[in-house]
Amino acid sequence: MYSLKDLEKKFSEIDSKRDYYMGAYLSEAQSRSRDTIISKGPLCNSRPYESERAGFKRGKRLKKIPASIKNTHVYHLDECARILFVEIYGQSENIINKEFYRYSDECVERTYFISTGKLRNVSVSLLEGDTVVRDLNWGDYGCSDSSYIYDGHLLDKVIVQQKEHLASCFNNFETRFEYGDEGLLRIINVFSNGYEEKRFP
């Protein structure tokens, strides 16, 4: 079973040898890549409503890398159409952030490097079957622990605990999902003081 302490250790290990890990992850992913998807903006969610929860509209699929490259995403997929790594372009073709995915029966691990090679964060999604039930994240500035609550097959809410590393305690909030006949209607973050923040649409 993973814990935030486990992720802290993994982050420290990768960060101490980030050139080695970046090279190893990239080499392995490229050798297993069988297909790519190009989009303007984030398109492929590896966790339920990942893009929408972050406040992004779903991206538009493209046939090739566009001339205006900022916020272009290139998803590299394995033979099972799972994401191996994502290249996320900044202001120019020389600014590319990379996020690597590694899979097991129990979890999906993600490691995110910014374009300079600096490690930004390491995260793990714990699974029951194909369903995400918990997310753990350890980053450069803070950490979080998120529990997914379902009502049948629909995601009802995500209970989030997060804090900056220098903070003494966690801040808690809930991400709640509302549905209509045609699917997701809206996503809101509800904080302990009653404040609500709309994330989607």
C-alpha cells in the first residue's frame, strides 16, 4: 500500500538522479510506443474528469503538430492504447514538459519533468479493477491525498487533503460532480468554510 511517505522517498530518489531517470523513462517509453495522439490542449484523461477538474476545456485532436505550438499535447500510446508518456509544449518547440506513466495491476504511477529537466512531481493512482479509488501526489512545493467516492458507476465526489511542505496541517475540500440526462453538468470545489468554486463548465 502506498503512502505519502513512500512518494516522498520516491521523489527524493528520482530527483537525486533525475538525468538518469529521465533518460531511462524516455528510452523505455519510446521503445514501447505504438501510436500517437496530437491535440491542442489536454485531450486524454487518465483519471476521471482530470482535465475538467483542473479547469481546462477538453482539447481538440489534430492531424499534425500545429504552427502555433503552445499547449500542444502529444500522447504516446502502447499496444493497449495506454498512455506511456505525454509531451506538453510551451511557448516554443524547445520547451517540452514530459510526464511518464508506468502501470501495474494495483496502480498507475506518473512522473512529471519540466522542460529544464527538473522534477515537478510524482503521483500514484490506486486502482480497484480499472477504477481509480485514490490519488497520492508529492511535488516540489506540496503534497495531496485524494479519495474517490462513487455512486454506482458515477463519480460522486473526490475528498482532497493537500498542503504545502512548510505548512503544519492539511487543507481539506471536496470536489463534487453533478449529472444530467446527457452526462456531466458541472464540477464544483466545496471548501470547509462553505466557499464554492466552479471548475466545470
